[in-house]
Amino acid sequence: MKSVGALYLQLIRWNRPAGWLLLLWPTLSALWVASHGFPGWHLIAVFTLGTVLMRSAGCCVNDVADRDFDRHVKRTAQRPVTSGAVSVREALVVGAVLALLAFGLVLTTNTATIAWSFAALAITLAYPFAKRYVSMPQAVLGVAFSFGIPMAFAAVQSRVPLLAWVLLLGNLFWVVAYDTEYAMVDRDDDLKIGMKTSAITLGRFDVAAVMFCYLAYLAIWAWALAGIVQSPLYWIAMGAALLQALWHGWLIRKREREDCFKAFRLNHWLGFTLFAGIALSYLGR
């Protein structure tokens, strides 16, 4: 029998860091762009720890919302809330504590960031229920997983310029791409229980749609930052990210469960590649 601590770590997916890394890299990229370089250790710490905490809190809410669905899906049947190892009340308390800790970090920034944090929280809470009513819930997740971008600009500049929203739009396409890969893993189970996902909605066009979303993401970020991040290193990183996207397309082409899951798990390297290109581009300025 697992200890309470081990169950809570399983609840927040502590052993699966890919989830919070997918949130972290675009957020840090936005911090560097907004700051025109190194943003300072305070903001790096706030947004890194805040990302881990909010992703963990989101897992708690998601597992509570999906507990009756997850028991019918092979991959999720043994999650702590679904299996009954952790009660609904426990999961919500853990999620609330984590969210409050994240808010405490936000309080060390400025008024604009604090204000935007409430919108971020609302979207985080809304996403788990979108899968019941929205045919493309991955788009809702895209907003939730991209909201670190406007918050990063708010923390640095005390405002959210148009550039932040353009980067958010591009990042939304990336989230739809990798979460559709994730949904392709569970498509058969989701069809049986009536869950709505992009993999089901897109049908036989799923692979093509994923590749379109990858290309839209990279094209929007390339265009938005073309006159801002002026270094060959950024374009090398963009090329490397494109190659990774093409590799993911190769992996998912046959829609095999393990290959789709592998493509999803590797996406954080794509995000890291762009972040590294942006951060290195500001060195020596």
C-alpha cells in the first residue's frame, strides 16, 4: 500500500515532468522577450515555481472532474482519485493549497500580474469540464497552457502588449498539436464513454491537423519575433524545432498508441529548443 505522500505525488503527476515543462518553456521565452534579455532571478523563480504549482493544482481538479470517466480508460484507471485511494475532498484541498502557494508567488510581482492571475485560474478550472461540451477542448487547454505568456509580459512591463497575444495564439496551436497526439492515445476508450476530444472530432484528418498546428505555431512565432530576436541562433533553433515537428508527424502517421504517446512526451524538447534559441540570442547584446 502506498503512503499518503506517495499518493499525493502521483496525484500531481510528480513523476511526469513533461506536463509542467510544456508550460514552462513558452513562459520563460516570453519573459526573455519582454525583458529584452535576462529577466532576473526573482521572476525566473516566480514563474518556474508557479508553473509547477499550478500544473499540479490543475491535475487535482482534472482528476476530480474526470474520475467517473477515467475508470473506463486503461491509461487512467489507476489514478488516485479514480481508484479511491485519494478522496475527492483530499484532492481538492491539495489543489487549493498548491494554487494558494502559487498565488503567494504572484503577490511578489505587480498589480497587473496579480489581476491576470485570476483569469488564468478561471481558465484552469474551466478546462476539465470543457471536455463534456466542447468538440475541441484542446483549444481551451491551449489558452490555459499559454496564459503564462501574457502574465510574463505583465510582470516585466506592467502591461500586456499585442505581441503577447500573438505569441499566445501561436502557442495555442502548439498545445492543440501535442494534446491531439495525447488524445489519439485514448481515442478508442473516449469514443466508448462519450468524451469529446480533437482526435475524435478531426477523425481521419487528425494527423494532417496536428502538422498544420505545428506549422502554424512555428510560423506565427517566427513572424512575431522576426524583428525582435535578431540572431542566427534563433533561426537555427526554429529550424531544429521544425525538424522535431516533422519527426513527430512521422511517429503519429500510423496512429499507433505508443508512438502517439511518445510524440506527445517529446514535445517539451521542441519548446526548450525555441526557448534556448531566444535566450542565447540575447547573450552578448
